[in-house]
Amino acid sequence: MRDELLTIGRFARLCRRSVKQPRHYDETGLLTPVRVDAVTGYRSYAPEQARDALTIALLRDMDLRLAVIARARSAEPESRAEIPRAERGLRPRAPARAACLAGPAQAPQDEPRTRLIIGVEETTA
């Protein structure tokens, strides 16, 4: 990529994230933009920062708290991977997240199933 700075919108698209996420990462001190315009407050990012943004997003997708991610990012490279591993071992997976990862729930075979088709309920046995 070229060495030009990216607007927050282009940066978010590059990382496949919403604009809110880089803003939140900046507000929490996880990912500071290269430049913030003093008049408008617009944030500008370097293309190289996409790796950091994607790493943060991946760790968030693993249900790690931002404080843990910040600690891992500031740790020495040798021990950096141990922090998220230890945290994941301590925290139970959120029930909704675990259910989502487990796949669709199976309905018992002896119960009738109801489905909604264009506003009309239909029961099948």
C-alpha cells in the first residue's frame, strides 16, 4: 500500500469494521490514529495500523476484555500470547456466544414444529 494516511472510513473498510470500532479503540487507548485534525477532530490512520486493528478485533471476537487486550499489546513479545490464553481459561464462555458457536439447536422429534410463512403460521407434525 501507499504511504498515505487513510480517513477513518477508509481505514474501517480496509479492516472490515464499522467506523465506531476505531473510534472506540482510540478512546480506550488501544489504537491511536497517526494524526487527529485539531479543528475537525478527524482521525487519520496509516495503512500499517490495519494489522493492529484486526488483531484487536480478533481478540474481541474471542470475548476478551479491552483491558486484557491492552495488557497483551503492551507485554513483551515472548509473553504476549500467554495473557489472552490465561484470560480465556479463567472466563466461562458467554451462554449466547457458546450457543451460537455450537450450531443450531435441534428440536425434539416428537414435538410439532411451527414456522412462519409470510405472516401465516403453519404447524407440521
